[in-house]
Amino acid sequence: MTDDELTPDGKVTLPEGQAPLAGPTNGRGKSRFPFRIYLEPRLQEPPRWYPFAISFGAVAIALFFGGIVIAFAGGNPFASYAHIARASFGSLGVFSDTIVKATPLILVGLACSLAFRMKLWNIGAEGQFFLGAFGASAVVLLPILPENTSPWIFIPVMMLFGILAGALWGFVPGFLKAKYNVNEIISTLMMNYIAVHWNNFFIFAVWSDGGFQMSPVFPRTAWLPRLTDYAEQFPILRGLTAHLGLIMALAAVLVVWFILYRSRWGYEIRLIGDNPKAARYAGLNIQRNTILVMMVSGALAGLAGMSEITGVVHRLQGAISPGYGFTGIIIAWLAKLNPFATVLVSILFGALILAGREIQPSGIPKMIQGIILVCLIASDFLMRYRVGIERVGAEPTGEEA
């Protein structure tokens, strides 16, 4: 859109001879409707509540269209959504299972949010997740520590190796972007496939358990403790599967929030993301920040892989992720890159993943996620433009959205 298409008051004008946005005419060049819809670029930041309202509206519209698809497939949309709610939040036990699914989503959502805040489009959280799982597994399977090592040593070392492996997988596209301006979307996306096949080589050959497509089970000292492990002292915790990874994820939320909004480095990240020219003029090292942000983003996704492999699966295998890394992209956008909102959105998507095992056709939860993503992308239009209505031939009515 060029400046010539804007009127002095900032409204979007149409090319000569093209009908206004109001719709069809009556054949004599006049609109059939007494009102006209116009678009107006936003010159000021919208209120803080507005992005979250847009996200909520996008989810509502996505669920509406998802219901239509379910109905066409022969299902009952209301019964389907009610079943998803019961299967995810119907009792303390199933809510604990939802939290288990939400734990890695919180971490990959944070990983994507941090990178996106600097306008670095990290699409490689899935690969970084797999490398984090590999790094944590290597501590047990190489082995780096013997089986009888205390959990107080085993777990922190596995965390460290998971973080380092994810950070290394984030360093590569970060370095290529900073040094050679390689498109990070392409490089991170391609590295996902490398990570998956790297893991498969070790799963199917080097660390295969008796020829099966999985590694041997980790020793109990390498498992993250779960709530049900303390059921003897606290009977109410019996059967609850939430594990220590949740505490790690919530701690990561606080750390990312502090980095972004309470530290000088966070100010640099936000400034580079909002206005790279101003950041360069201010003397900020964009190349260094690009590499560091991609490494920290990869480290968070790697920690997610470590928490899943030690808290849920307890062995290295191929099917450790139902697309956590890609779902993290949707979570980051739906949360509007807010670390605290990431927790709530992750619980929502954890519920979709958990209930997806019981919904038929089995692709319904994935379909809903896809529709939500499309609606989010479309709703971004309302972040950049205001939609107004005015009476034809009269002054603007002031009814704007």
C-alpha cells in the first residue's frame, strides 16, 4: 500500500472506478447500503488487553469452524467439545495428565516466544527438542555417569546436557543468520529432519534394546520424580503423573519474563525486534544477540526434550513428540509472546493432545490446532488496521473496531 492510497485523515482509498467496501451498487453507481466500511492503519499501539481479546476471538472462531467440520464428518460438535473438556479437566487425575502434556509445551512455547520477540523465526524447536532428549539420554547410555549415581547428581547433569544439546542446535542457524544472513526459517526447518534422523540412528543401531526401536530403560535414579511417588506420605497424590518438569517449566517462565522485561539484555532484544535500524544506530551488536537468542531458544526447547525423556518416557525412542515443537509456534502467537500467558495456552493445547487419543476421527485435535493457527494469522490484520463504519455522504460515525 502506498501513501497515495491514504486520504489526509489516514483512511484507505480505493482505485478510481472501483466500488467502495460497502458492497454491490444499485446499477447507477450508488451503493445499495447507506453505510461504508473503511480501513484505517493503526498509528498508535492498541491497549494491552486488545491482543489477548483478539487471540480469544480467534480461538472462538476456530472452535466454531472446527465444529462445522466435525458436523460434516458425522459427529456432534457439542458432544465432542464436552468430551474433550471431561477427558482433560474432568478430575484431578486427568488434569494431572493434561499438565504432563502441557509441561514440554510451556518450554517450547517460551523458546519460540523469546526468538519471535527479536523477529527471529525459529521453526526448529522440534529438532532442538529431539537433540535435548538425545543429550540427556547420552548421560545414561554412553554412559557418562554410572547407574548407581545419586538422583541429586543424575538429574542436574541430564538437564545440563539437554540444555547444551538444544543450545548447540540453536547456535548453527543463529550463526548462519548472523554471519551470512541465511534465512533462519529454512535452516531451522531443515535441521528438524537432521535431528530426528540423528536420533533414529542411535535408537535403531547404537543404543537399540535387543533390536527394538528404542533404547534400554533408564535407571530409576535418572527419572524425574512424580507426584504419585510421594503417595505413601500423601495419599491424595496417588495416581497423579505430573512430574518435576513442571517446576522446571514454571521456573523458566520467570527467568524468560525477567530477561525480557527486567534486564538490559531483554531491552536490547525487544529494541532489535521492534526497530533493528534504531538498534544498530544505538550501537547494539545485532550479530551477537542473534546467536545468543537462538542459543537460549534452543536451550529451552532442549530442556523440554530432557523433561519429556526423563519424566515420561524413561528411554530414548522415536515417538517422544506429537509435534511439540510445531505446536509451540501456535502457543507463542496465541499467548502474544507473553511468558505467563504461555502457561495457560499450553494447558489448553495439552488438553487437545490428551483428548485427541479418544476423539474420532483421530485427526480432529490436529485439525483444530491448524484452524486456530489460520485464525491467528488472519486476526493479525486487526492488529495493524482499524475497521470503521461511516454513513455514505456523511461524517464518520465513530463506530470502529
